[in-house]
Amino acid sequence: MGILSFGIVGTVIFRAVAGPKPPSILLKWNAPAPKPGITIASYEIFRSQGSGAFEPLVSGVKVPTYVDHDVIQGNTYNYYVRAVDTQGNVSPPSNQATGIIP
């Protein structure tokens, strides 16, 4: 049994405003609803810059939150997340979300 029968419920992004600290983007998403026999092991996060192609950003994330510190002021970043279960099955991508660093 895999997690392919359901996806992650939307990605929520909170934008960190540039200030005394370097800019960053905080990503938070809702974990998939529990299903019998399925345990989420981790998440994979993909990112694109502007209208560029999506590339893997990080994998093995154990909680439904991640801070992207590798961002530059004036740029736009797009993200989506996939869940991975303990059997290695991967969910469909979450909804795409966009963060803009002012």
C-alpha cells in the first residue's frame, strides 16, 4: 500500500522580510491525513527560481516545515512538496506556492 492515493493539502508559505538577518522563506504544509498501514517517513521539497525549472531543494525532511535560507533579495521562488512513506512510495506534488523576497 502506498501514499499515492492522497496528496499533501496545499503548501503554505510565510515570507520573511529582509532586515538585520539574511532573508529566508519559511515553508509550512499540512501533512496528509492518516491512512491505515501508511506512515509518512519524510518530505521532499522542490524549488524553482522565477519561471525556471523545478529542481530538488532538500529531501529527508522529517517535519512539515522547512526554512529556505538560500534566497536572494529581489527574487521570486516557487515550491512544491511531496511526501515519502516508509516503503519509499512518493505522493503526487502538493499545490505550488510562491514566495517573493522584497
